[in-house]
Amino acid sequence: MRSLNDRIEAMYARDRLGAWTFVAVLWVVILFVLFMVWQVVPDPAIRTVLAVAAGAVLLFNTASIGAMVKHYREDKDFIYGLDIRHLDVAREMKAEAEKEAAQRA
């Protein structure tokens, strides 16, 4: 079995990839919707409001995901270590229950 630190790093890498993938998809979706709606909205004032709102959503969401990833990096030993310990205990309990069920059969 891999060391605790290796498992923590693997979980952190998966979470980081998932978070930044979400941000990339969000950017694509927001820009696509803005582009499609842009052609339907003739009023320049409403277009400005749409562009500013889309920019604000993208800016704040990207910043919040960045802050989350930074926090996870700073405290990953506690965050992921706790998860791994709980997963290990659950796996052990499941193995014991399966062993007991096999003995009864």
C-alpha cells in the first residue's frame, strides 16, 4: 500500500484537477451563452450589463476556486489525512463484515 503522504498528494491532485476543470468549463459555458445571447439583445445598455455580469461571475468564481485550492494545499495533511483514515476504517469494517458473512455461510 502507498504511504499516507502519497495518498494525500494523489487526492489533492485529483481535487485540484477537478476544480480547475470546472473553472475551464464554466468559462466556456458563460462565454458561449454570452455570445449566443449577444445576437438577440439589440440594446447596448443591456449588452453592457450582460458583459459586466458575466465578467463578475467568472472573476469571482475563478478567484474563489483559486482560494479553495490554495487552502487545500496549505491544510491538505489534515483535510485529506482525515478522509483517508475514515476510508481505511470503512474498508476494514467492510472486509470484516464480508469475512464474518463468509464464515456463517
